[in-house]
Amino acid sequence: NFKMRGMYLVSLLLSITGLLLIDYRFRLAMFNRTKNTIKILAVGLFVFVVWDAAGIFSNIFFIGNNNFLLGLEIGQFPLEEI
């Protein structure tokens, strides 16, 4: 059984880093209108956390057998989900 613990988190962090570099280079959002961008991201994060919580507590979403997650949870959320 080949396990790659944390690979999903590493992939997410690499993707976010790439997006930030593109944003920095072209001054698209975060490096152009920082306060507005943070507000919009906070609203999006809130909406998706509520969406995930509703799915988890209604037994629609669950953590299956996955070798790519760290296995750490905040409440019933995988660390990578937040």
C-alpha cells in the first residue's frame, strides 16, 4: 500500500502559491485591492464551510479511505478542507 500522506495539502499549497505569484505579477486582486479581496475570500470561505458542514451533518459528505490526506481533523473537517 503506497501512502502519500499530506500530498493533497502540498498540492493545494503549491496551487495557491502559483495563483499568488500570478496575482503579484499582474496585480489582479490580492495585490491590487487587498481589503476587498480578503472580504470576498472570507465570504466564499464562509459559504463553503457552511455548505460542507451541512453535507457532513446530513451524512452526505464523509471522509473515506484516502491516503493523500494528513488525517488531521478540525471538528469533522479534514485539515485540508479549511
